[in-house]
Amino acid sequence: MTHTSAHRWQHSHVFDQGNPAAERRTRWAVWLTALMMVGEIVGGWWYNSMALLADGWHMSSHALALGLSLVAYAAARRYSEDRRFAFGTWKIEILGGYSSAIMLLGVAGLMLFQSVERLFSPAEIHYNQAISIAIVGLLVNLVCAWLLREDHGHHHAHHAGEGTAHHHDLNLRSAYLHVITDAATSVLAIVALLGGKLWGAAWLDPLMGIVGAVLVTLWAQGLLRETGRVLLDAEMDTPVVDEIREVLRQSPTVQITDLHVWRVGKGKYACIVSLATSSSITADQIRQQLSIHEELVHVTVEINTLHT
């Protein structure tokens, strides 16, 4: 087994530089959502409007989720230099996104329960007030969605065969999904309320709630798959794995005996490779060969010499 000099192992483990712009925009979205939440809860209590009060508490779940995304950004930044985190703190953001997706499923379940209950036990709807609330909520969510949009200009794929999916900020996406979810339910509510007001179709209100719950569930499942994949290091089917194998196969005397690849940042990977060879190739030479792939930011090489 070959080893490099000690100073080569001394390097930073900050593999992801964070997303300061996204953190700032998320902070603004938290404040806007929280203000709207307080306004609806206070207004519902003051005007004795259950519709307004219910919408305020519904928005509180999104305010909590956005706050969770903000805390994840702050924690990842605060502990970025902490040596206890062997491969950086980026996964704190992913954990925030995963937790947020679970909260989305909770919101969907609550929407479904309330909609089915309302479908079998209709209640009087104050259409004009409810429509006004839905429109204001929609405008707030559209502003938050604009704040939380992802700047794709900063996420370029390094290879033609690799898409941009692994370059997304999943924490930001989870926050974005919450406000888009709320915006979508506001649109569905406006359509249902207009149908009820103009044509007396009161059943449209709970029906649109069920449709919204299904949409929220689908979005949450997609986010759970993406964040769960990162948290469980299920990355061995990504293009970079085949690219590593292709580079190493260029050396006919080198045989790959073990390979592990996982993500440590947005579009950034670490890998551990174990090789068997009968030549005098060194770990530094292997790292140099792999350096053509810029997304590999931490490479550990083990070389075992075959005796002939």
C-alpha cells in the first residue's frame, strides 16, 4: 500500500460554500409568511371568521417549514469549520429539506381530512370574504415564490451526459415547494369559491381541497426521494461513477477492487477507491488522473500491490 506525505492530507473539509443569497431570500419569505399568518389569525378572531382563522393556522405550518429551512442554512454555515463533521455540513441543509417534506405530507393529510369532513358536513361559506382572503394569500405566496426561485445560472453541469438535478439546492427547493403548495391551494380555492358563489356549487370547495391534498402529496414524495437519496448516500448509479471507472480503466495494469462515491455538496462528490496493480503507480498519480472531473472534491486512494 502506498502513502503520500502527511501535508497532502491537511486540507479543508468545506466542500460546499452554502447559498447566502438563498438564505437571505428565505429570511424575507419567513417574515412575509409570518406577517400574513398573524394578520389572518388576528383578523379571524376579531371578525369571528372561521375561514380566515383556519387559513391563518394553515399558513402557520408553512411559516414553520420556511423557518426550518432558514435554521438549516444557519446551522450549516455556523458549523462549516467544525472538524467533527467529517465531510462538511451540507447535509444539514438536506436534512432540513427532508424534514420539510415530511411536514408537507402532514399538511396534505390535514387538507384531506378537513375536505372530506366538509364534503359530508357542508357549512355556510361567506364567499366574498373567503375569496378576498384567498387572493391576498395567493399574492403573498407569489411574492415568496419569486424570492425563493432557484438561480439556475449558478448550477452548471460539468459533463454533457449529466443533468442539473444534482446541482439543485434541495433545502431551497423544499421552501419553494411550501409556498408553491400554498399558492396552488389558493388558486384551487378561488376557483371553487367562484363556482360556489356564481352557480351555487358549494361541493367544489371540499373537492378542490382533496385535489390540492393529492398534489401536495405527490410533490412531497418527490422531495423525500431526492433528499432521502442524498442522506442515505445512494449515489452509485450517478454518471460520475461510470466516469471514474472509465478513467481508471485507461491504466491496463490497474484493477478496481472497491469503489464508493457519495455527495458532499451541490454537484460535489467524494470517493474512496481501492485498486490492485502490479505496476509502480502511486496514489498521487491516480488522483491526478481523476482531477479532470472537477466535481470530485475529496478522493481517497488505496493501492494494493500484486506480487507476480
